[in-house]
Amino acid sequence: MKKIYFLFLISFCAKTISAQTYYPMLDSVNSWHYVSNWIGVRLQPTTQTALCTYPLSPGMTAFEEFSTHDSIINSHTYKTIETSYGCIAGFIREDTAARKIYFQDNISSSEILLYDFSMLVGNTIAVNFFNNFGYYTNGTYTLDSITTVHVSAGWRRAFHLNNHTTTGSPTLTWIESVGNLNDALYPYFENQNGSGWFNSCPGIQHQFFQFMSCFDHLQKVYFDTCAFQTAINFSNCIQYSDSCDYWNICGAVNELSSVSSMNIFPNPSNGKTTISIDVKQSDKFEIIVTDVSGKKIVKEISLGRISEGKKDIELDFSALANGFYLLECRSENGSIFRKLLIEH
């Protein structure tokens, strides 16, 4: 009887996990941004022409990886991963049904299992790091716990894995729809210490030379470590460690510099909604409405130029079906996202 009950619990837990919403990493063209110990300003992409060498290192400034065109390898469709250093890092694909993400580097013909978000507590996975001399060590990692964390895109599951055969090896954490916070392609990253100037950044392991500073899907930010943290004032140039919206290092403006705050009420709403926005710098704004998968629901709503001060804007979304929607208030200086629940 106990055996039957135990098997029932295992089956129940497996069905519960499989019933949870899965948030994929590759549902659109993605960008991954990393910094070392200098400044996390986003780099302008360049034309990619060569293969990368490993480990993938951010050097002394910022480092960017982003997926581009499709490549067919062994009958599988991959996204090609390119970097701001002008090279191809490899190829990545996602099996959303199996909740697994695979990577093939540019020096071998076999792929590795990069992430497995179908794992249950107690399951194991073999991980081999290109640089096996740093904090993370090669070996078998056990999924010890699954927690929930809040990222810019909302609440996501976090998988915490440990190598119990090596004393002092830190916890390897995967975040669903985001990846590893040191590097999305974590087995190939620098994997060494160097905390630098980023001890003010929340949510990262500061002993590492390399950490993710921004992850986005097109216009939607999924993860951002540091929101407008001043790093250093050098030669009359303010340098910032926020990397989600800047395309230059010096003279950049805060991604939310035009707006002090934005609220939606009532929320939940029957469709008649008011957006209250506090503008501290005159700017042109528009509203974009998407569903939770990122699909645009209505045509962009132009708000025109809004002068400084507080302003309430009434909008009517009565035609939308019940459910959650994401409202983006966009200007040339960046975007603010708010979730809206429609209940008729």
C-alpha cells in the first residue's frame, strides 16, 4: 500500500510540474549582455565574420551575445549566436515541449544539453566547463531546489543545482526564460573571480568576473541587474552600469529618465482604464499592448508629446477578452511595462 501511495505521489508531482506554464528563452530574437569589472553599457552590434575562441570573455568593458539567423544542423533548426567581438559563438535551439535547450559550439559536431527545465528536485545533469579552474567545477550537478524569483518580465522558476563532490563549488542557478546569470552559455564563460565595481548590483554573484547585465526579447526586458547605478566619473564623463537601453558609454541618459512613475487603475479593469504618468522630461510616448506571449494585440496608441508634470490618460480596452495583458509605455529613451488584468 505504501509503495502504491509513493508511486502516486511521484506521478502527481510530475503531472503538476508538467502542467505549469513554461516560459521559453528563444520565442523571439534574443540579446544577452554581459559585463566584467568595468561598465555595463550595451554595445552596438557589429557585422559578424569569424568564429569565437573559448572561453567567452567580456574583456574590460561590455560583452554582448545575441541570436540572429537560423541555421540547419543535423535536421535541427538552431539560432546562430553572434557576439559584439565580431565572431560566431555557436548555435542554440530549444525544444519547448521537452523544456530543454541545446547548444553546439563552433569547434565540435555534437551538441550539449545546456538547460533542462523539466528536471525535478533530486535529478542530476553532467556539466563540463571549458575553463575548469574557476569557481564552478566539472561534475554531476544535482537539482537541490526550485524557487520562484521576480525578474523584469514577471515571476519565473529558478533551478538551483550543486556539485556535491567538490567542496566550495557555488550553486549553479538557471532562471526560466532567462538562463544563467553569469552567462547564458555558462559552460563557455570566463569562470573566474573579479568582482570589480559592481557590488551595488542586486541578484548577482559578485565574486565572478562575468555576469549577465541585461537580457531582452526584442523590446521587452526580461532581466536587468542594475538600474542606473553610477560606476565612476572619469574625465568629466559619467559612466553607468545599466545596459538595457544605452548605445553609448558617455553622455547616456537613464532608460526611464523621461518618467518618474506610471500606474494603471483600476486594475483589474473591465476595460475602461486610466494610465497615470508622471513626466519629468517632455517626450513623445506611445502605448503598446501585448498578451503574455508577447503577441501585439492592438495597434500602437500614440499619446503624442507629453509635457512635464502628472497626467491621467483614459483608454478603453473593452474589446479585449478576459485575461492578463502587458502594457508598454514607450519613448525614445526606453520603455516602462505594467501588467493589466481584464475582467468583464
